[in-house]
Amino acid sequence: MFTLVIGGAASGKSEYAEGLVLLSPHRPRYYIATMEPFDEEGRRRVEKHRRMRAAKEFETVECYTNLSSVRLSARGTVLLECIGNLAANELYSPSGAGTVEGALSAIAGGVDTLLAQCEDLVAVGNEVFTGGSDYAAGTEDYLRLMAGVNRALAQKADRVCEVVCGLPRYYKGAVE
């Protein structure tokens, strides 16, 4: 089962997605972490989140680019957090794809690789299209990438929901 959970900043999407993973009977639980720490504050944040996830029996896999390279040790449940970070990394990091088309291909292909290795996948994405209308060129590339990623993943997903104010609204499929 593949569930795509999207939402804006501080919408409750991550908490909702984690709750879906905790309901899955499939073990082990993997957390694919895509936030690349660039400074000491980022490293502390990553370590704090790693400890929190360990208490919930998550095995953390750090992956900033090239999602297709992830190999899981056993079939289980995967929480991919978050597509927005992964998209930015693929677009702007020296180790990323570097173009909108390349990043879209890398992310969609990476999700296919994960789906082939797990029973359940919950991917957290971003709704980034309600914040304004006048952006710098680099930001427009990122928004175009996110639009393409959201469409591609929604097409693959069994369930698609948007979380607003902590409340999920399903556009495709539903929680049984």
C-alpha cells in the first residue's frame, strides 16, 4: 500500500503520516530521512529526531539524493520524510540530479525502488502552491518540480490525502 500525504508547513502532515506507519502491521519500520544537516544546529535536530524515532522502533536510513540507492534489509513499512527536502536536494545539491526533469525522474524512480522492497510506503510531501505569485527563477524551478512530483506520486499512490490543521482529507482511496 502506497500512501502520499501532503500538506503545508505545520499542517500536521508528518504526525498524521507517522500515525499511519504505526498502524501498519508490517515490520521492520524504516524512516527514510532526507534532511541534509548543514550545520551544528541541523545535526542536533537530526540526532533528536533519530532518538525519537528509535523509541517508536524506526530504523533510520539517511538519504539526501539518489533514493534509488536505498536497500532495505527486510520487507516492512517505510516512512519517506520528506519529498520537499529530497526535491530541493536533487535540484540544488552538487550530488543531486541538477535539473527539474532529472530530479523528477530520480524521485519517481526512487519511490519505485522503495515500493519493490516494502509492504507499505507512506511518503510525506509538501503543498507549496498557496504562498505567493512572484518568485525568483530558482524557486520557480522548485515549485515546478514539486508540482510534477506530487502529480507523479499521486498517480502511483493507492491513497492520497492532504492534511490541513491536523485534519486529513482523502482525494484517492481512504483509510480502512
